[in-house]
Amino acid sequence: GENVEQHPSTLSVQEGDSAVIKCTYSDSASNYFPWYKQELGKRPQLIIDIRSNVGEKKDQRIAVTLNKTAKHFSLHITETQPEDSAVYFCAASSNYGQNFVFGPGTRLSVLP
Amino acid sequence: SAVISQKPSRDICQRGTSLTIQCQVDSQVTMMFWYRQQPGQSLTLIATANQGSEATYESGFVIDKFPISRPNLTFSTLTVSNMSPEDSSIYLCSVGVQGREAFFGQGTRLTVV
């Protein structure tokens, strides 16, 4: 089955700096890769996603890149703000939104 | 998008008892999913609930412990049976919309004492 690894497990950055979180997956059949943000005590919420036929996607300060050959994808957050502090989960799915396998999560702290 | 109502939001239960968690969606969906999120951990899929058929359980989860109902296309329940302290966790339901992202309910924080 699919296995998703995520690094780093914790990340601290100064406000205004960039943050990068990386994930690798094992199943070459995976074709959909969402990123979720989970604030303390709240439900995970989608922040950006990418499909296997796209190499990069950007939405304001957030971008995701995908390398299908190497089976890894990354989340990039620029100009970080304190409200970006949360746990971020990557996930992989081989059926466009079903059977998600989540990475272990990255706790991002943006220091003022 | 989908609006998912999950209840209860939290509960404290005695060991050996059972708790049923309900998940209501504002639109019809083919598949609903149940996840467990242990403290400080990631989300682990328990089972996939299809309307009109038995749920499909992931490795490590069994129907006797986590029976699931899916009576229609907008509703599902997950029961945590014969609870022990190790079952203390957050349980989340989710749905996939248009074959894309998963939307999550607000979760049920279960504490077993």
C-alpha cells in the first residue's frame, strides 16, 4: 500500500521568511496530492492541492511542486505570518480523492 | 464544498461502554470515510462507508470494534465498542467532493476513563 513520509516534523521560522515542507510517497499510481492545515483543536482544512499531470501550482503565498519521477512533492509558504502557525499534513491518493494516506505532519511555528 | 456536521463534539466515557458518532452531510455523497487521529499524530483511515454495502476496513481495524452504518447518501455513524483508554482519540468523518479533496467534520474528541 501507499506510504507517505513527511519532513521536517517541526519547523520554526521567523515571520517573513519562507517555509518548505517535503513529502515522499511510494505508490506510483498516486495521482492526487493535497495539503491540509490543522490549527489546534480544529478540523484539517485543504490549503492547496496538485494533480499528477501538473508540476507546480501556486495560490498567493502558497505553492506546491510535484516531481513524479522522484515521487516527492513539497509545500512552499512565502512571507510567513504568525497565523500560518499550525500542523500541516500532506496526503496522497490513487483515486482522485479517495483512499487518502496522510503524512505524519509538520508542526510549523512562525516566530514574530 | 460540503458542510459536514459531526456529533458529539466530545465525550468522556467509561471503559467497557460504547459510543456512536454521527456524521451528517449537506449533500449526497457516494463515499464517506472515518479517520482516527491520536493525540499529536496524523490521521489514520479506519474504514470507508458506502451506502448499501458493508464498510471496508483498513488493516488493524475490525467491524466488531468499529461497526459502521450508512443508511443513506447523507449520513453515517461510527460506533466505538467496548472502549478502553487506548481508544481515547479524535474521530473524524470526511467526504470526497467531485472526486477531489476531502472535507472533514469537526471531529469527536473521545476520552475513555
